[in-house]
Amino acid sequence: MKATEQTLQQIERAIRKVAEKFPMNDETGILTDIHLRVTQETGEMVAFDDDDKEITRCIVEQWIDNKDDDFYDTAATVLRSELTKHKEIIEKMAILKPFSFVLEDEDHEHLAELYLVDDDTVIIDQELMAGLDKDLDSFLENLLKD
């Protein structure tokens, strides 16, 4: 499933609404992560804080009644991409660092860490890390040959 332009706009709007709830100011005293709960049958995406308090919600029409087995993997990839695209907005949120955006299913099960906001740490997307073990093993093997 390739995300449509409408899907990307709906997700962007939700990200902006989350950021509006935590406007940048001189004091960043809130300690929370942002949990994005996605429901495959209804297409609903709801953002919550650590106390399970709703921040915002939207319906991603492309996700309604989606029967794909890899739905959550695909949703995670799209959400990661959108969060990364809007990192300037996200990193200015008045939340104590480090904090994360986390993907959950409708049963509140943690599925993936989508984006980590921290001054010193960066989480690299798993797609970038694919095959790294093989490359490192090959490098070490070639190094030991010499």
C-alpha cells in the first residue's frame, strides 16, 4: 500500500495538532511520550500522552477496512517518514527530552518506536540498517585476511 497524497496530508495535520498542544515556550516541564494508536478497521489514528489522555484524532481514509497483513509495518513506515519530514516542528515541542513517538495498535500494544527526540541521540530507520550485519562480517573477514 503506497500512501496517497490525502493520507500524507491527514497525517501531517495530525502531527501539527499534536505540536500545537505543546507550544514552544521558556519552560519545558511536561514529561511524556506521544502514543499514536492506529485502528485498521476504522482507519482511526489517535494521539495520546503517557496518561492515556487524548491529544488529537483523525481518520485516515486509505486505512479504513485495510486487510493487508503488513498494515502496521506500512503504517509505521509512513508515520516515520512524515515525522521525520516535520522534525523542526516536533523538536520544538515543549516536552522534556528525550521523548518518543510510539506506534500502538487498538489493543494498546506497543508495535514500534517511530521517532525519538533527543539532542544527543538519533534512531536510524531499520531500512537503513538492513544488511549491516552482513557488511560488517564481510569487512571483518577481509580485514583479518590481510
